[in-house]
Amino acid sequence: MLLDVRGLEAGYGPSKVLFGLDLVIAEGEVVTLLGRNGMGKSTTVKCLSGLLRPTAGEILFKGARIDRAPPHVIAHGGLGLVPEGRHIFANLTVRENLLMAAIRRGDRKDPWTFERVLDFFPRLAERLGNGGAQLSGGEQQMLAIGRALMTNPDLLVLDEATEGLAPLIRQQIWRKLEALKAMGLAMIVIDKELDALLGLADRHYVIEKGEIVWRGDSAALDADKTAQDAYLGV
């Protein structure tokens, strides 16, 4: 198993957010973490990436525990993050944003290089000299994904993959994620666009008040309108 999360608990000060969360991801698998705002999705991502230390439970990545590891160790180990809000470096150029994230690991037959990322996102090649603050929202999201790919991840975690983007740009991002899936890259995708997620992901986890309340494949979730209304409806 690529990622195995067992009994994860976490919170902020006295406020507990996650209550024994469990999820697993196999190599090459795409899963989603779904739920309304404030249910614990981003807290889960912070725990996976080392930005928040869990209070209980275990996170095993490629067989090794990472729930006490710092973010840079987790990134070097192969977990790439595309954070909510993108968080690219506004004062660095596109070139600098990409190159500063480069991690080369010897186990890659076809590694993500600077040139390969630009081939994957041609728009970034046109904007190499522009600062992060000069990019559109869609370009910033492409850069955030490209920056994560430069770490040569085994697992890519995307928190709010298309949030705030125009419909045409969202379609472009979904096509890129489909391409990454076809390459065999495992992903956790958080987003609100259920139709796109049903077409992309192999399995889905639904979180409600810090606990997984539903899990299953796309066919099961698409058919379960009760679960959609109960846990995903506005």
C-alpha cells in the first residue's frame, strides 16, 4: 500500500478536528476526499504533508511512518503537495518557482525535469520570466502543479484543485490530471466539482465532522443520491 492512514486524530489547540480517520491508497490509484467546508479535509492534508502534527494515529507512506516527520523530509520521500490557494512565491519568476522545488531521486525512469514540466504546461514556458504575482489564477494553478511535479512525487495531493478558476481553465486542469493518472501517478484530489471527480477517481472518501462516513467507487457514489445530499449538498 502506498499510503495507509490509521486512526488519525488532529486539531488546533483545544479544538479537535479529526476523530480516528482511516484511508488507504494504492500505487497508481486516484482517490478523492470529499465533504463540506470545515469538515477536516485541509486538516488531513496538513497532517499528510507534515504541516500539522497529529495527536494520535499513524500515517505510513511507502511502509514508513511519516506522522512525526517534518515537511521537507516528507517531500523528499515522494509526497508532493498542491496546497489550497496555490501559495506560489509571488516574488519569484515562473522559472525560479519551478527550479527551487526540484528534487531528483534515483528511482525515476522518466523523471519530471524542468523541460518536461514546460512540455506538460506550455503556458508556463511562455511566462518563464514573469513573477508569480503577474500570473492569472489558472497560470498560478498550473505553476503550483508544475512545482509539485518537480519534486518527482509518488503521491500528488491536490487541495481544492480547481477552486476559483474559470470554467475553461477548470477543464484544462481536469485534462491534465487525467493525463497524470494515465501516467500512473497516484493522487488525492480535493475539489467540489463532483462530476469531474467521478470521471477521474477510482475511489472516494467522504468526511463529515472529522470522520470518514462513506467510501466507495465512482459508480457507487454516483448512484447514492442519499449520501450526496446528506454529506455533499449545500
